[in-house]
Amino acid sequence: MQPRPFLVLGLSLGLAAPAAAQGKRLELPDLQRLVNVADPALSPDGKTVACIVSRVNWSDDRFDQDLVLVDVATGAQRRLTFERKGLGAPQWSPAGDRLAFLATAGSGDKGAPQVFLLDMRGGEARKMTDAPGAGVEQFAWKPNGTEIAYVAADEPENKKDIEAHNDAFEVGDDGYLTTAAPTPSHIWIVSADGGAARRLTHGTWSLAKSQPPGPPSSPLSWSPDGKALLFTEQATPHFGDAEQTRVMVLDVASGATRALTAHKGFEGYAVFSPDGARVAYWYPRDGDLNNVNEIVVTSAGGGAGASVTRALDRNLLRAIWMPDGKALLVGGHDGTRTALWLQPLDGAAPAPPKRIELGDVSPSWSFWLDASVDRNGAIAFTGSSPGRPTELYYLATPAASPRRLTDLNGETASRQLGAVERLEWQGPDGYREDGVVTYPPGFTKGRAYPLVLVIHGGPTAASVRGFNFLSQLLAAHDYIVFSPNYRGSDNLGNAYQRAIFNDAGDGPGRDVMAGIAALAKLGGVDTTRMGVSGWSYGGYMTTWLIGHYRTWKAAVAGAAVTNLLDQYNMADYNVGQRFGFAGFASPWTGQALQAYRAQSPISYVAAMKTPTLILSDVRDARVTVSQSYELYHALRDNGVPVKFVAYPVDGHFPGDPVRTTDVYRRWLEWLEQYLKGPVSAR
């Protein structure tokens, strides 16, 4: 099918005049100067925000974290911890006199996270838990401040045998990097004054587990009277069974549990309303994981309840009750922005959501919205804008304008950065689509620049007009950078998000090409010098595109999904891959094998002619490195210029500053090698 005529909206060419000099352009060493702020927690009185501030320690190749207190009135900062590692999840006691947080306990970098408690009147933080193995996964204060509930994995029953090297284990729905049978995670409770912990739940089932990249574990939520806890039960501790989740209500005194609804799976992230009468939880529309995630509200007594965000039609990955219980703060992608909405609940039917005006700031997003609400309805969140990396922001009320509380990245913001604009076009199959374009600083109308695609992963994610270091780095080297939101992206509603179902590459590929054509019509793009790149599903799209279109001069495929059979058999979520195919079928039953192969980029390797740089971590649980090896040998054996660089670390992307810098250096150098030449004028 040929694309329909292009409709270009929302992209101003007023930026064509050279930008005024603001200082030097962004350079790769500027990555070392970036400061990150995360996990904001407003104090109950609303006067301060606790957060985690991370800075690059280049000599030791790590990120040094501090627990920092930021004064809302003045922005003044006070450091609360010194030389602690693994900091995260600060939570105020209900009275605001103590601050609990996670930090690693033990020698070196091998320690497990435990709960620590800091008295705000003075003194050192006290370790409150001694969870074995991987330590504490999450925790929550009891509403009266006397106890803390936390989640930790059980020790293996055959621990002594394992220590004696009798450590064979039975494999279930586990990734290929699994080295021991996963054990269930359960709930414990400990007094805020210290002492022995008491176990609350037992069983071969587990609390839902989370693995990055993804949202944090589905949190614990106390009822206001402290008698009950909401949690998410997963049928087994195997990560591949992650869809088998349901919200449970635990009676703390007796240990009895009951299911909140009759759903058999897909539930999570439940929170009690301020009065304890209702529960809000996540559930995909119509119980289909291909659909947008909706926020459902039901009675605390039970029942499926009803979606309160159906009219909003966005994939929502946070829901926080406002203190009066009359609305929920929800968030997700909306076009090329990350947005917050206030969803009223005080009528017989859900009223239209009210979008909170955030100006040019997009809240931080990593399959989760980084925000906090105090007892008066003020909101603290972290976010970035096109010209400034992540900072801490504050809204006195949802109707107020956001106020920036920190200036952690002022030096980077002073660089001469490229303009970041939204491009909108009419795509194939009738979809109205969008993406983000980053222009070189001093972009000159009439000059043609090489184009580089930086395609987002997910695919249930989106490129937004926030600060993106890689895009700005490429723009600083005189590339136009285009990040298209292909079908499957979660920023344009349910129909667009689920359009990728059983069509992993072909439809999204046509969306991307339609976006390039729309951008080229504006001028400034040298269509003879185009590169394509991306990480994870962005790597999938990169390899799909070089196997189906011959327009590319260079490609960078990072952690690229190229073989959906490998994903099904060996990735951490393994059998969860089936939900992207007709009938939710295994490749090993019925006729599904052909669909898996047809939608795998490696099947089209004979058509790939583009010089390609392959990047991958050797112990990436999410996208198996086997796929990078396959791609490397297939391209090399077919005479295609290819280089494969592997990083000997865990994770889906290198997590340290030295290797991160190396990834971006190689990315840039590969593009420079194949795309740069005399710049033509048109």
C-alpha cells in the first residue's frame, strides 16, 4: 500500500536562521557532567523534597549517589548521606520525623539493599532489615508510623546443597542467563524501633517481580487504618510468567489473603484511596496486553470496578490519589510530550481528564512517572526540557505553573544546543503520526544536512521533546536527527499502540519511511546521506529497515532484536513474546512458526547491504546477545561491512559512565565514517 499524501503540522521553520551563540556545542566529555535526580518524595508538611542525586565518578567508573533534601521555598540543598551505595526509594514516615530509604549493606559493591532509617532530628541512619540474598525489593510505612512492611525473596530450600556445588536446578519460564531456580518473594514486617522481622505471607507463589528496563515492582499499599495491605501476586517466581498477576488484599493480623477481582492476570500497581473505601489499579484495556494500560477504580471490598481513564485513551503508567480522594494524578505519553493529568472521580461517571500545564517540561519516564504528592495536593516531579537535562520541579497545586527547584545541569543547558521540534504527518493506513526532530545548532535554511534516525525502543514507549544527550551530540556534529514514533508507540492512543500486533516490522517500517518523506519535504535533508540507528526495539527497527529499504549509508544496531525465536526461547520474559502474535501462540504449536520467522529481521539478511555497527552487552537478559552474533556472521559472510563490539557486563545497556561514553563514541564515529562528505547546498 502506498502512503497517503503527507500532512505536515506543528513543525516550525522559524528556526532556520542561525542560532545566536550561547557557548560551545555539546561534546562527548559533557556526558561526564550530567547530573541525574530521581525518586522525589515530598515531606508530609510539603516543605522539603527528598531525592536521589547521582553524579559521575569518572576515575572509579561509577555514579556516586547522595540522598539530598531540597527546600521547597528556597531550593537550598542538604546532603543527608555520605558514601552510601545503592540509594533509592526515599519514603517519609507519616509524621515526617523520619526518612526511610534503601541502600546496600555489606562489603564493596556486593552488598544487598536493605531498609535504613534516618531520624531527621539528627544521628546516623540505622539499618532496619537483614533480608537475605538479593535483599529488600520494596517497602512501605504503616500509616501510624510504627512499622514498615517490606518484600524480600526466600532463600533456596537447598541452600546447603548449593554451597556444596550440588546446584543443578530445574528450568521453567526463565531466561538463558538464569543460574539458579528463582525463589518466591514475600512480605515481612519490622518495627520502626528495630527488632526481629515477622513474616506475613508464605507460598510457592511470589509477589510480582520487576527487571529493568521496566517499572519498579508493583508497590505495597496500606489501608489507612493499617489493617490491610494491597500487593500483587504472581503465580510463580519465574519472570516469564509475569502476566499471571492479580491484586490481593492481605489481612495483616491473620495473614489471610483474598483476590480483589475475578481477573486471572494482568493486574498490578494497586493503591488504596485516602479513605480506604476504594482501590485504583492498573489493567490493560479489555484484558489484552497489546492495549493501553488503563486505571481502574473499584470498591475496597472487591469487584472488577471500571476504567476511569477510557476517555483519555493513553497508556498510563502512574496513578496517585490526590489527598481529597476526588481525583487521581495519572501520567503517560501524549504526542511528543510526557504529560500529567488530573482525572476527576467525584461524579457518577468519570469526568474528562484535566491536563496539567507543564510548559516545555516533560516528566521523567522509564515505564513509570517519577512524581510525589503531599497531603495538601502539591506535586514534585523530575523532568527535562529540550534545552535542559533532568531537574527537580514543584507544583504548589495542579493549576500552578511548574517551578524548577534545582540547577544541577546548568552547565549543560548553557551549551549551544540544537532546536527540538515535533513533526507530524499523515502516515500509511490512515494513522496520523508524529516524531521528534533535533536540528544542528545554527541550522541554516538552504543547506542540506545528513540525516540520522535514532529510533526508540519498547516498542511501547515514545520519543518526546525532552533532553536527549545522544540526539544533541549527533546534532552538534551537523546531523539532523529524527526519532519517529512508529505504530506500537504509546503516545497516540489505543488503536495506534495495538496496530503493531502481529505486525512487528512491516507496518512500523512504513510509518518510519513516511515520516522521513514528510521531513524531507521541509528541506534541509540530504536524502543521499541517511543513517539509521537504535537500541533494543530501536535495534529491531534498524535491522528491519536495512533489510527492506536500500536508502541507508550506515546503521548502528544496539542490543538489536533480530530473531523472535531467540526472544521466545531465551530472553528474560521469554514466553511473554507470544502476546505479540495472532492467537497468542507459541512458535512451536500450530502454524505460528512462520509468523515468528516472517517478523524476524534476520530472515531478510540477504537483502541487507548497509555498513552496520553492532553493539551489545554479553549478559543482556532482555535481548540475548546470540542475536548480535547471528547478525554479525550473517552480514560478514555476505560481504557487508560490519563491526561487532561487545561489552563484558550485565544489563540491557552498559550501566557505567566509561562504557556508556564508549557506546556513544563508537556510534558517532561509525556514522561519521560513512555519512560525512562535502555538504551540498540546495
